[in-house]
Amino acid sequence: MYCPGCGRETPAEYSGPICPSCGATLPHPEGARSGPAGIPWEDRGRLGFFQALLSTLRLCLADPTRFFSDLPKRENLGSAIQYLLLLTWVGGIGGIVWSQVLQPSQMALLRSLGINVPEQGWPAGMRGLLTVGFAVLIPIAVLISTFIWTGIVHVFLWMLGGAKEGFEATLRVYAYSRGSTALFEWIPFCGGLVAFVWSLILQIIGLARVHEIGGGKAALAVLLPLALCCVIIAAIVFAFLGAIMALLGLSANA
């Protein structure tokens, strides 16, 4: 097989999804394989760290249907989690950096709108230590939230009759979806929103391909937990506001 990117012939024994010379996506030869071909990140020992990382990012973001079709369902879970933790840590640092850079302008905007925002009483050194602490805790928070979210999604998949593969397959889909979009958090203002929405889209595509179900079931498994969370939060807010109004009414009558 010849690579469409660099034109070089790939080794006959090689069956990966990208060219080992330039990283371009290789076409699937008819009948060449019966199972998933794998993904570059899980072959970084041969491809090299940065080539495997960049090729995985490009494939997942630009061609998610093929990426998740080639994703093994029960192999190299540790590699998937490493990918997730690495990129969410880098992306999380970007979010922290922009929050620090934009904080003065945000405070000025709130004051211009008539909102009285108190000055922070902590010295610069303490704020720096807190920032470093948040950066160090990012992987721990991501790991905990990953298992919670993936467990919820897998339960919804099971309820919808779409959990045809195990929990590990769902976890691998989330790891690569969330990890591949984490770097968008370096975009100021809207980076976090872009990363969140794109991650949801990738999760829907990935669940549909890995569990071999329709896109509708995959979308419901991802979006129903979010809708349920929104309903619960709205109920809590309304209950809180109702309690405050009741207290104000009692104090006025007194």
C-alpha cells in the first residue's frame, strides 16, 4: 500500500491507520483486516511520542467515525487514561492562565455594570500557591469525574439497551473524546464551551461506533444525564429562592 500523503510504500506487515513515515491517514484496503486497526497513541513505542500524540489528535478531531471504528474496545485502558490526564492537565492549565489574565478586566466590567465586587484580600504569593495547587489537583479531579460521568452514561446506555460492550469500552470513548478536545481550553473566552460541546459530539459518535448502536441511542445516553442535572439544579435554585421569599414574607409580616 502506498501512502496518499508522502507516496511511500508502507511495510507489508504494517496494519495501522496512519503512515509510519508522515502520519497521514491510510485508506482501508478491502478485506485487509477483520477487527479494529488500533490508534496511534497506543502504538507510540514504535511511532514516537509526539507523532503518536499529534496523529491521534488529528484523527479523533477530523475523522471521528474512522477513529472510533479503529478503537479497540478492551485493550490498553491505561494508555487511554494517560492520554486523558495528559491533555486535560495541559488544557486545564490554559484555563487557569486565562482566568488569571482576564480577571482584572472581568472585575472592571462588573464594576462598570454597578456590581460591587470586593477586592481579594490574599497576597500575591498566596494566590500563586493556590493557582499551583489547582494545577496539581487537575488530574485527580479529572480522574474522579471521569469514572463518575462514564458510569452514569453507561447506566443510561444499559437502560436504553445500547450497552452492547463493557464499561471499559465506554470509558475509552470518553477518555479520547475528552482528552482530544481539552486543548481548546487555551482559546480565550469560549475555549471551555467549545471543548465541552465538541467532546459531547465525539462521545455520541464514539458510543455509536464502539457499541454498534444508532446515533439516537448514543445521543440520549449522553444528553439525558445532562438534562437531568439541569432539572435538579433548577429545582434546587427554585427551592432556595422560595425559601428566601418565604423568610422575607415572614419578616415583613412581623
